[in-house]
Amino acid sequence: MIKISDWIENINWLDDPNTDIDAYCRKVEEDLEFDLLDKLNHWQEKGFVILEGVVDHNLIDELLTDIQFIKKYRYGYELGVEYQGQQGNLEDFSQKQLNDSGIKFNSIHNISRAAEQLSLTKSVCDFLRHVFKDSPVLLQSL
């Protein structure tokens, strides 16, 4: 059984409103492609950040091509999918459902090199390493 006190003691450092982000950033000596102080403050306040211009547009095109191929030949892949709260395998869904904007492909990085590379974009990983004070790992890319 998890106690609330255990949870509170183990919250992410940015979830603590008393965190001194300025002090943390002053200790960071690496060159980053973004303003770490600005991004960490935004993350703490809003829960997300936008890292503009860090993704290779060719990889996005490759991923979109991979997704079209996977949807067209859905019977040849084992891929977890979620559609409107329903979980299943790729082959369990119709072409119409797969083309809906509400579809989620779980762990697509296991069959798409582009998805894997996009998920491991250097600047994104650099930022998340500071958010979690640990190396990020790729799990269930959506």
C-alpha cells in the first residue's frame, strides 16, 4: 500500500512549488539548443513545453509514410492500438477507424525506425533528462 507521505516525498523536483529552478540552472554547464531556465519554468507552470525546430522534418515525413504503410498492411503487424478508449491489435480495427484522428499506435517505435528516432530526438531527451534528473527511456510511444 502506498502512503501519501511516501508519494509526497518522491514527487518530481519540478512538482515542488518551492523548487529553485534558477539555482539548478546555474549549475548546468552544458550547451543546450534551448533556454533551459525558460523551459523548466514553463514545464513547472503549464506541464508541457514546446521545443521549436529540434525535429528533422524528413523524419516526420518518414513516420507518416510508415503509418500509412502499417495501416494499409495492418494484418502483417502486431501493434497495440487504442481507438476511442477501446484497446486492441492493429488488425482489430477497420481502415476507417485507423484513419480517424483519435487513433493511438502504442509502441510504434518497435516497427518504425522514424518513430524511434523521433522519440529519441536529442533536444527532447536533453530536456527530459533535466526534468527527471535521470536519462529518459522510450516506452509505449504514442
